[in-house]
Amino acid sequence: MKNAFSLIELVVAVAVLALLAALAAVPLLGAVERARVARVVSDLQTVEVALEAYRADHGSYPPVVVSCMAIDQQEVLQLPQELADGNYLPHNPQTKTSTLLEDPFHPGSTYKYAAPERYWMNGSMQPDRYPVWVPADFPSCQEASGKADDSPNSPLAWAVWSLGPRPQKAKALSNKAPTAGFTWYRKTGDNGVIARYKARDGATWSTLR
């Protein structure tokens, strides 16, 4: 008589295999997240170099991109087209986004950029400047109080950021991202943005310290 597994034995075996697979997946997913975070940190340093080169050539940082149209929300606060057009960053002719430098946590989109500079609204250059949230204790950015600042003497020169590993949850955190500390990503498994920002006096900070 041939030996055979009973239905209960098969169910138990499958359950054990599923449990082992789940346990193995946790550290693997964590490693993937850490690798992407490292890439974001490196990319934001590249964007910093591009922004500073643009300012050296033009006397100001590039304009910000915003839109009040739902169809354009993917492009709101994307990296400026001017950085790609001026070859400060690699150009991407295949998509609407301005550059090949894509946020690994937000496929199809570039990193975000904001500065108290002129801005494009629905394809039209506006006469005023873009208001960026600046915490009262800038540049440490740990206080919740602050104000939206669009002045040419704003203590914030610019900010660039990724929406982080969980973009939808990061968006829901606050409209004060990325300069408010409570919106920052801190560790593996966390929600929040990963940012780099520069003070008007020239010092630069990363939210991952």
C-alpha cells in the first residue's frame, strides 16, 4: 500500500511554508526600502548641485511648478523643467516629467521642489512668488508653529524631497511638508518625506541625520 499525505498534513505543510515565506519577506522588504532611501539621499544631493549651478548662472533659483487642475496634479512641485532644459539634470523626452531623475517611491514622478521664487501656474508665469512653509525655529524645524513665506529674504532658499516609502500617507501628514519636522521619514517602516533643504545663509541640511 502506497504512503500518501492526508488532507490535514497538506494543509499544515502549506501553512508552514506560507509562514516561512512571510518571515523571510519582512527583512527583504526592509532591505529594499533602505536601498531606495539611500538612493533618494544621493539623488537629492545631485539636485542640490543642479540648483546651485542654475543659481550661479541665472542669479536666482528656478521657478516652482503648480497647478489648480486635477489632471496636472502629478506634475505639481515637480523638479523644474529649466533644470533639464539647461542640462543641469538629464532630460526625459518620453514623459511629462522634466527629468530622468525619478522618485523611486513615486514612479512616474520626479522629486518635489519648492522655493520662495516665481512660479508657473497652469503653464503661465505668475507675478508673485511661491509661499513655502517655514517653521518658527528654522532651520532645526522641530516646532509646529511657523508661517508661509514668499519673501525674497525668506530664511529658506529651497527644499527638495521624496514623498517617501508610503506616498499616500505622506501626503496626508500635513501641507507643511517638507520643512516641518513632524512630516519627516525617520526609520524603516515609517511614513513621511525624505528631504534636503537650504538656508538663505548657505547652510544645507538633510532630514535624515
